[in-house]
Amino acid sequence: MATEKCPYCHSRRIVFRGYRYNEKSQKHLRLCRNCNRKFTLRDKFFRMRFSEEEINKALKLRKKGYSLAEVVQNLKRQHGLKVSRWTVLVWEKKYS
């Protein structure tokens, strides 16, 4: 954890402080001992509604040659995910 920094004060005095839960996942919650603020580290899926696994499923289908409409139908039928074609296109541009 020595390479991690507080996004507020840039201190390296960070400790693990539990988890932050949302509808899809849990993330490590950290506490800065310098400014006493809690935060989670930002990853490439920061503030994404869908989980990393769900996004990867859609991208794998696109790489196999499925159209946007086919990807949306497949995700809805097999995984119960309601995703628009536009969302899949944005994911493809962002993560490919």
C-alpha cells in the first residue's frame, strides 16, 4: 500500500477501513491518517453502473463479430441485463 496516495492531501499514510458496497460490487474503503477522509481508489471501472465482468462479456461478444443489437439481445436473454446499443458502443470505444 506504500504506493497509494490520498486523493485529497496526497499523503501516503493510508489504512484499510472496510468495504463500500453498492448494487453490483464491493470495493475496499481506505482512510487517510493525515486528513481523516475516507475514499476508494479509482480504477478503470470507476463510477460504472455495470460490473467489470458484465462489460467484458459484452466486449467479448463484439470481438466474436456480433452486431450491437445481437449483443444487447444476448445479454438480456442469458444474463438478464438491460443495456442499450449505445452503451455497448461506448464500452467498446472506452475499453478496446
